[in-house]
Amino acid sequence: MGPTRSSLVARCVATMLLVVFAAACGGGAGSSSAGAQGSTGAVVAGATAPGQAQGQQGGAGSVNDGLGHTVNVCTLLPVATVASITGEPLTVATEQDTLPTKTYVCDYTSSDGTFGVLITVAAMAAAIGYDADLSSTNQVTTAKQISGLGDKAFSGPLGLEALFGNVSISVSNLQSDAAAETLIRALQPKL
């Protein structure tokens, strides 16, 4: 794991802890809007006890779950498509989902592992995760607002993230905002 991925993982863990705390305190109750999703690594949690799962993790459009179904990002955006859009020598796609938090990730890499792009779909309390990611980015640098993509979108050092209702899509480890936006636009209608 290079320095970029290490900082992404650390940020994802920090965001998850923040969202779990906010959910436990009732902070996400009014955060929903209609639509779909997007994030630069928004790992968002709605951890519940097994007996509480049904009441708190409703179907599509609920506060906690913006999709209501699982997603396989690697199937929806095959590695050849991602390689074509990015212009990078990507040949391997590895699904890295976190089902309890409804975070669906595909790690696209070159065969020698020297280049990689992460595409993440967050469907659990994604609006809260988006806000946390934006706040984290603004603590390091000024996030660049992207207009015309989802309900709202921004880019920063770790990538581009777009929010579609209570679903977010992020593209990380890609230098081109234009390519990241194209990937998000290609994926979002398939969700």
C-alpha cells in the first residue's frame, strides 16, 4: 500500500468512526434526500445490533440505505471500460465490498500493481459520509466544487466524490477530474 492508499484507508476508518458515532447519537436522522450516490472513500456506517437491522436499514430511499440492494462495481464497470476512460493500463479488477456498511468498492489495477484506481459506492448514510469527506478535505486544502454532477460534488487530493440523494460515488487515485467524472456518470445510471 503506497502513501496515497494508506492515507485513504486512514481517512476511511476515521470517517466510519465519525459516522457510527453520529448515527448512535441520532445525527443522521434528517440527512436523506431522494436519488442515488458518490465519494472519495466515504465509508459510512449504520452499524446496528442484529435485531435492529430491519427497522433501521430500510429499503431504497430510507435514511440509512440509498439503494436497497447490493452492488458489484467491478461488474457494472468492467476493467476494460475503466482502462478506456482513464487511458491507464488497467487489467485487474478486484471487488472489495464491506456489506455491513453497504460500501461497494472495485480496485482496478495494472497487472504489475504500479497503477490503480478505486471506485467506491456508498449506500449507507452516504449524505453524512459525503459531508464528512468534504469537511476532511477542506481541513487539508480547499475542495474544488464540481457543478452539474449529482446533487453536489467535489474533488480534492484523494479524488472526486459525487452525492446522488443518499448514495455517493467516488473515484480515488486518478489525477484527471474529467476522467473521474466520466466514470461516475457511466456508473450512476446502472445503480
